Amino acid sequence: MAKCTIRYWASAKEAAGTAEETVEAETLAAALEAACQLHPDDRFLRVLRASSLLVDERPVGKRVHGEVAVADGTVIEVLPPFAGG
């Protein structure tokens, strides 16, 4: 399994209680599942579901998370919706 870093921004950072953490996974789906196990509360899951994701600075978009491979050193960024004004 690969060690990858998940970085949380804005409300995702608040819900996770940390700016980043390391998880072991082979796919984006497995990395997100590992994060959910570390933060089993509903708020974290709601923020995660509403967020856009980047893997190594590339948008995931509508790709199936189980088909997005991660490797040692991969950085996953969780970007919740931002409100402007």
C-alpha cells in the first residue's frame, strides 16, 4: 500500500480537526475510506461528500474514485465549496 497525504481546506480542515494526515491506500476511494475511519462523525462525511478533490494537483471530477490510483507521495486535497461575497 502507498502512503499518501490528505490535505483539508476550510470547513474540511475544521471537520477533520487537522490540516493534513497520512493514510495508506491503493486508490482514492480507499484513501477516503481511511479518512472516514479516522473521522467517523457525520459532519466530516457531509463535508467530504460536498467537496471537490484534487489528486496531485489534478481535479478528480467525475472519475470513479476506486479507479484513481495513488502512489507513495500522492497528495489528495479536499476542497469544500467556498462561499464568496
